[in-house]
Amino acid sequence: MTVALDLVHWDDPAAATLRTAQQAELRDRYGDDDTGHTMTGDGIVAMVVLRDGDEPVACVALRDASGDLGAGVGEVKRLYTAPRARGRGHARRVMLELERLAPAHGCTRLVLETGVLQPEAIGLYLSLGYRSIPNYAEYADEPLSRCFAKDVPAGPRTSSRRSTGAADVALETVPWDHDEARGLRRAMWAFNVERYPELVPDAPDLGFASDDARQGVRVLTTWLARVAGVPVGCLSLRAPRPGQPDGSAELKKMFVSDAARGAGVARTLLAAAHDDALARGFTSTVLATGIRQPEAVTLYLSAGYRPVPPYTDHADDFLTLWFGRALR
């Protein structure tokens, strides 16, 4: 069938039907009305509907958010694809069309919100280049929400590729409490304290020892990476804990020192962990990272990870993204 993108009014019957279906699906998934479910067409500057043949199956809207979120900011609203039409790339098509339209409406930055129980939506946004931002406006106090943003400059898009500076990386397996591995985890702790100070409000260094002891429980393998003999990275594989997907092992404490980033250390560590998990009979690996680490998110996406539902306690957690990867 022919796929067509139509720019319609907010109150277009097809758009209204799709939005109603979206809100019903969110209500079923979260057990309550969506935050902002009463929104109207006020501020909507574009409404895109995708038709597969003659059937409207996907939609998305653009709201001018410059008045409350800053000059040049537009908000993506009501992205939805009918269940019968999923898996055909329709959501990506309407998002790309909205990004194409955004500069004509004065929008150079797009923001959006989705929920932690919608890993497929998070995966789409990450794959399109959106990255985490603090929860904004009515979502600021909602731990089930995750917010994202992307700059959409006018004019043709260009891409650049940075040399990785790949180096010879040597791996060795070491005990969890190996001095050099612990030293790298301590550096990771300092990095996390800097990016997430609200998690360690008092005497941050004093918390490392107790946290490190907790994280070391159920560890199966710890790797230490060296470049030219210098310890530059670490990663551990941990046995499953309650709440994880069946058949999964968890990656913990991935860290690469500043001096070795871009040298292929993280990818070497990941490959070793995947091989080890597979050899132990696991069918997938999972991991959690923070919303203020876009570099880590980009790495995991490129290594085949995709967002999954939370497998740790997400009550009052505004900072975590969860990912998983099949090993076969």
C-alpha cells in the first residue's frame, strides 16, 4: 500500500480518533490517565497523520512551547501508531516529518516526555538522536516520566565521524576487590558524584566503601582493561537478582578513564562480558545507566542494547534508564 503523510488540523477526525486510542492505551498501561491528558489544541502548530493506503494509522503533534520552555522550543505530543500497523516504521516517519516542519514554525529544539513503561518509545527517541533532559513542567515531580530533547537546526544536515583512536586493549579477569579494579570504581564513584550530587548529599567519599561492598554481591566475573600496561577500564558481570528478565545477567560498574576514552576499551569489555554471559547459559544481558550520561547511552545503543522496562525499584527514581540485549 501507499504511505502518505498529511498535515491536518488538531480537530481532524482521523487525528482525534488516533489520539483517543493513544490515551486509552496509556491508561491501560499505567492504570491511570496520562499526565496532561486534558490538553487541547491550544499552541499546536502542526498535526501530522500518516495513512497506510486509505487508513490513518499514526499521528504526532508539535506544540509551540516557547512561552513556557524558552525561545525556539517545540514540544512533541501525542505520538501514536495503531497496534495493527506497528513494526513498519510509521512512528519514525511521522517523527522525521515533524522535525522537518519544526524550523518553519520557529522551533530549533524539540522536547518530549514518555514513560518508563514504554521502552519501545524510549528506544525510538534515542535512535533518532534525542537525549535525556531533566523532567520539565508538569512532569517535574513524576518518577514514571522520562524527558528528552534534540536540536533541529534549519538547513541541510551534515554528519561527521570522529576517529576512535583504537588501541591495543589487554583484558584480565581479577577478583572484585582487586586494588586496581577498586581504584577504577572509586574514580567512577567520583564521576557519578559530580554528575548526580543529589544521590550522595553528605561526605561523598565515605559512601564509596559501603556502596562498593553492596555492588560486589553476586558478581560472577570482573575484567580489568589495560592499555600499554596501564589500568584504564573495568566491568563486572553479576548474577540475576529479583525483577530482572528471565535468563539475564547484569552488567555493573562499566568505567573507562578519561585518558583512554575513544580507544575501544568499552567495546572490548562489553564483548568479553557478552561472551562470558553466553558461556554461562544466559540469553541476555541488562544494565542501567543515568540520564546524564549521553555518551554511555550512545555506546550501549551502538552495541545492540535497547530500552527495557525497569527491573529495579523505580519508585521516586528520576535518573535511570534501563537497557537489555539478546545474546543470540
